[in-house]
Amino acid sequence: MRKKLGLIVNPVAGIGGRVGLKGSDGPQILKMALDMGAVPESPRRAREALEKLGPAKDDIEIVTWPRAMGEEAAVAGGFAPTVMPAALKDYTTSEDTEEAARRITAHGVDLLMFAGGDGTARNIFNALGNALPVLGIPAGVKIHSAVYANSPSSAGRLALNFLTRKGRRNVREAEVMDIDEDAFRENRLSARLYGYLNVPYERSLIQSAKAGSQSNEEVAMDAIASDVITNMTDEHLYIIGSGTTTRAIMSKLGLPNTLLGIDAVFKKQLVGSDLNESRLLELLKNRKGKIVVTVIGGQGHVFGRGNQQISPAVIKSVGTENIIIVATENKLLGLNGQPLLVDTGDAAVNQMLRGYAKVVVGLHRRIVYRVSY
Amino acid sequence: MKKVKLRKFHAASWDEPFIMQMGNAGERGILVPGVDPEIAQAVGEVESLVPENMRRQTPPALPELSQYHVLQHYLRMSQMTMGMETGIDIGEGTCTMKYSPKINEQLVRLPKMTEVHPCQDEETLQGILEIMYKLQGFLSAISGMDMFTFQPGGGANAVYTNACVFRKYHEERGELAQRDEMITTIFSHPCDAATPATAGFKVINLMPDKNGYPDLDALKAVVSEHTAGIMMTNPEDTGLYNPNVEEYVKAVHDAGGLCFTDQANANSIMGIARARDAGFDACHFNIHKTFSSIHGCEGPASGAYGVREELAKYLPVPVVTFDGQTYHLDYERPHSIGKVRSFMGNLECIVRAYAWIRSLGPDGLRLVSETAVINHNYLDKLLMKIRGVTRPYGPDKRRLEQARYSLEKMYQDTGVGTIEVRDRMVDFGIQSYWTSHHPWIVPHPFTPEACETYSREDIEYWAAVIAQISKEAYEDPQIVMNAPHTQAIRKMINLEQLEEPEKCSLTWRAYKRKKELA
């Protein structure tokens, strides 16, 4: 049976990059970029990804949006796509991306690919939630979201394997992050974690045949949660950072969890949900604390992305020896040897965190990993 | 290198049923004589000898076959399997699939060997005890350790023995509660992490630095009063010998920990480098790899575990001792960790290793290692010319007896990855290769090891197969993607299916249940 692949190209994603505008949010920036001679990057990158689908071209039907939002890239990639009827303006906006996402998936697809940047990923997340497997083709200026493959061609390979493999298809939850572009243009970096999307997960890259079947990511997260909980003391306040790995700890404790925010646990009971910096500092008054944080997939950020609530003041109050970093082995290996990163906004605190951390990767298992900034 | 002609090969395919599906009711392989009437009269019904509550109510559901059909079935199965001695087995890096001289096989099949029982009195076991005692001496000379045990039934069992010995050492010093962390490296063999975990330690893994060696700064950052020891491999599967290994040992010793080296990769260092000289407190050898006892499904394994004097009292019981006249099995060892396995070890492995070492002598052993390293370096030269093959870490550093390569470039260029190449190799009448220990840090890995027993032609043939598959991958990838083409089965089982219990059965009973045959 032919597989259906949804395709959305955000034709303006990354357009500011080559002309040094740091992103392309907002019509004025977009116009400025075009006036400066910026050439859209994403259609070319989408085509590059689609070319990798060549071997299965006859078995894949591409469902896409007109013209620059997918049709042109699909045709250039050698496909005869099914194009949904839609009227396009000269300048496409996030509303176009969201509408395309809704209508293409309503048509029924096995996988939705989108070429763009962090903003595009957010649009997809807004439109669909975590309803079906999606995969980003990187075309943005500086991508923080782990829903993107490392390159257009690896996006193509992942999609090809995902669509053509028999049996179970593996997906993993990957972060949708976005930065505040106004702040970014003023050289301040402020990234937020918006949610998670399911992306194809190619385990063959990390799976050893001799070792036999390796427990999946959920099992690994459960083991990590067991380790953290086993070592919990009654005297510490546990500040639980955002993310799916830390969510496993809360779920094992039977406590409600704020996926995108910071919670606090004392004596294995929830004492605060979705806390900001001042609430955290308040809870830490007269109490020893520990911080449990995870690693942003593909980026390696431990502090400063999606958990700015855990501020330099909070970190100083707790002390570096009381920071517990948790991550699955696959996530660490996925960093390809790049160090874990801290970007707390305070150079002295960054310096304090620098060095080596014993990252909890399983029950009684640690990997010593370099931390840098 | 002259042009290699690739063989046309086709495996037998017998479409054999399971043995459980074969035969006919009443068919027999051996007719067991009935009980003599006199005996029956004396002891009564045979069944009465079994307590009533232990007697089975229904006969076992075994297949009923003649001897001839049993033999035929298993011969057919063997024809559908490629034995290491039918195909060139260079691909199994870290497994040291060398040729084992068959004369040693004859020795272990002598009645003197096959008829002894471990429960015999030691006075009647003097011959085998002498062999064990002398082999201990040989391995001590090779490694610099003081005493060995052969009780472990394989490499991981020996490595586990080490975790237990380290545990006992710290326990007797009253530091076990505090020293609960065992350090290992991510490129070490997985048993170096798994067995200390089994022995109750927390396990700390070191990542490789940019040169492929374990990150020494990371080690220095984590050693502490909690460190029980380090269990590492040198050379690791990258084939890189770690020239600064003494610094790792020193860092751990300075923190009060002990140091163990996993010598599954010892085929490159016999007569050249000794574990003790690098400061290690303990080491092991895989007798079934390095010392030419057969390896893999062809026979039982043997892990020889050796320690320096101070740790000798912790070795499993019994140990073989010699008083100048008689050999003894010494059980009176109050500090011993006890037993890690029943009896004394897999004796046939020990006898083969003893005979093999005696046939070579010290110079011969060194020549084995030198030849293994030269063989691999010749293979390396041939492989590195093949499109899509890379070898991460230390591009200018010489590898020893094996190395880990990557087909990531081939995969990115063509979509053909290491699994597909592996499945295609067998079409040329050689063993498929082994990829990598878990986890895969090198993407799309493969790990060959051209042991000392392969000829130049063997090595060239093996490299020519990889070159041919690379050519196919770049010109017509579907040939590789759909491989194997000439095998008994079309595709190797997808390992992920083993995680889906409804799709696999490990026993006939489970198979029947899932297929609703019963």
C-alpha cells in the first residue's frame, strides 16, 4: 500500500539568516530580508530531503500545500504530489502553516514533514498537538527544537526508513523550543519549551546487534526515575525541571507534573507546581535543595533553555554539588561528543557549573560527561 | 594485491520442519531393553521408585523419531549454517576467531579426559591438576600476575569474579559501604559495567576523548573515597592501545581503588605488554579466544582470572596448589569469595590452551601477537581504500589486532548501512561481520579482526568482498538492500521483534500456544 507523506514548507523560514537578521518573524523583518536580497532557504532544503526518498518514490504519495509551501519542492524532488486546494498570499504567515497542517493531516498521512525553523515547529505543534508522527527538515537560522533532523538529507533518510519499514515504527518525543526573536536581535537569548512532538526514532544508529534488544526509552527513563527516587532524602527540597525524563520521576512518585514548567517535591509530596524563580527561592528558604534537570535533545542544554525559572540565584542557593542531571544514554550519545551546555545568564554561575557531571542514565548508572558554556 | 576472484556460493536450504513436528507415533531411535524379571521381582515396578507426588501424569510431549532421521535433521541444519571453518571468519572483531589446531581437540577426546569426574578424589586427578597448575604458571608469566583461577565459565563470568574479589577486598578493609562506585569506560566490554552492577556496585562510565581514549580528566574528576576500582579494556575495540594506561591506574590507586584490565583483546599483546607491569591488580583472559580453545557456539568457554599476591586469598575455591610432590584442590581458604561456578572449570578449554601454549613456547606466543597485528594492519590498508569506509579516532594512530570502522559515510551517500552490508557479505561465502558492542558510539560500525591464522589470500578476499559491496551500494543499492540472495533464509530476524512477545517464541510450547496449535 502506498504511504502518504504530508509536506509543508515554510518558504520564509531562515530567510533572514544569510543577511544577518537572526530569524524572520514578523512581516517587517521579512520584507527587510527580501529587500536585502535574501533568498528562501527552505524550498531547497525540502527538495534535498525529498531526493533521499527516491528509492521508494513509487510507494510514497506526497500530500502538500500549493506552490512555495510544498508543491514546488515536491515537484523539484521528482514527485507528482497531491496538492490541497488553497489560496496563497504573497507573504505566507504562521496561519498558513497551521491551516496547512490541519488540512493535510485531515486528509490522512503516515508522516508529516515540514521544512522550517523553531517557529514552524511551534505552528505545527499548535495545530496538531502530539497527534501524529512528524519530522522537521532544518531550514531555520538557529534551531533549538529537537524535532528537526540534523540535516535535510538525514531527515530524508529517517522518513524513508520510517515509511518503508515493516513492523512497529518507533517514535520518540522531541522538544519544540522557540526563542524570543525580539530579544535575540538585541543579543539576548531567551528560549522557551513549548511542548513535544513525536518524531521517528531510528534505533539502528545506536542499537547493537550483539547486545540484543535494548530496552526502549521509556524503560530507560523509568530506571532513571528509580535511581533518583531511591536516593531521595527527606531533608531536601527537590526542584524538578521541565522535560519528559523528569516527568518519569513525577509519574513514578504518583505526582502531577508540569511538563513545560518547574515543580517542587518535598518528602515525596508535591509542594509547588509550575513555579517561577521567586516561588522557588521562597521554598528554598531555610531548606536544603536539590535540582533535577534533564538535557535538551540534540542541543545539550542543561540550564538556560526551557528552564530559566531555575535562575542563577536558585542554582547558587542549592549549590552545584546538589544538581542532578538525568538523561537517557541515547540522548547523551545523540550529542555526538558535544559537551552539555549551561547558559544561565550569569557568567560566574556558568563557570561554577563547568567541568564534569555524573549524569544519571539508569538505576545506579552514571556517565561522566563534560559540561561547558 | 592481485585481483581477487569472488566465489559463487549458495547455501543449502532444506526447508526443515521443527524437530517437534517430525516423526510418527511409536517410532524409536533406541529400543531400551525391558527390565529382567528377577530385578522386577526384587524391586517391584520401576515407577514405585519415584515418590507418588513426583510422578508425571502425562508422558512428555517429545517427538518420536528414528536415529537416522534425527541425524539427518541435524546434518541439514548444520548445512544451513556457516561454520567458522567453512567461511573466512575475519569479521568477528574482539572474538578472536582463530583456527584451533585439531590435534588439541584429539587430546580432549581421549578417555583420560572424557572419563574423569570432578567429584573424584584429588589423588586420582593428578594429571589434570598438573596441567591446571602449570597453565596458571604460564598465564602468570604472560600477564605478570601471581595466581589464576579457571573456574569462571567464560569472559563475563571471570569479569564478575573480579567484581566479587574487589568487593571482598573493600569489605575486609571495612570500606565497602563507602566504596560503592565502580568506574569503567563506555568502550570497554559491556560486562565491565554489567558485572559490577550485578555485584552491587554503582557503575560510572567514562566517555572517549577526541583521540578515542577514555577521558582521563573525567576519571580524575570522579575518583574519590567512593571509588571501589576501575574495570577497563586495553586495547579497547577501537584497536587503539592506550599508551597512558599507567596514569589511569595511578589515579584510581591514589584514591584507594583497585584496577582490573579486561583482556578479551589480548591477542595483540602476548609477550609484549603485561597487565601487572602497567600497575593492574587483576586481569582476565578468554581462553576460548586468545588461547585457541574453540569459540562461539562450537564449545564451552573459559575465563581465566588472575590477581596479584595480595588478592590471591580472595580467589574462588578450590584453587590448585602443589607441595612439591602432589597437586591439591585447596578449599580451606577463609577469605575466598566462594564459588562463581560449580567444580573447577571447563577442563577441555584448559587442556587445549595448555597444549597450544606448549606447542608455541614464549617466542611463539609473541610471534602470534605480532602476526595478528600485522595481519590486521594489512587488512586496515585494504579497507581504508574502500569508498564509504572510515575509521574514527586517531587517523594516524596504528591499530593493533582489530579496529572499529564506520559505514556512516556510505549510509549517508547511499542509504546502505552496516546491517545491509553485513547481510550481503554472506552471499560471497564468508561469515557476516560483527558490528559493535552496545552502545553504538561509532555510527554504522563494523569490527573485523584478522587473527594470526588467516593467510594473505584470506585477508584480501575479505577486503574484496567489502569493496564489492561498496561498489554495489554506490551503483545499485537495491542489491545490498535486498540481501542476502543465496542463503537459507532471506532476512535475518529484526531484533526489535524480540521485544514484541506476541511475535516471537523461545520455546516450542510458547510457539504452539501463540499459533494456537494446542
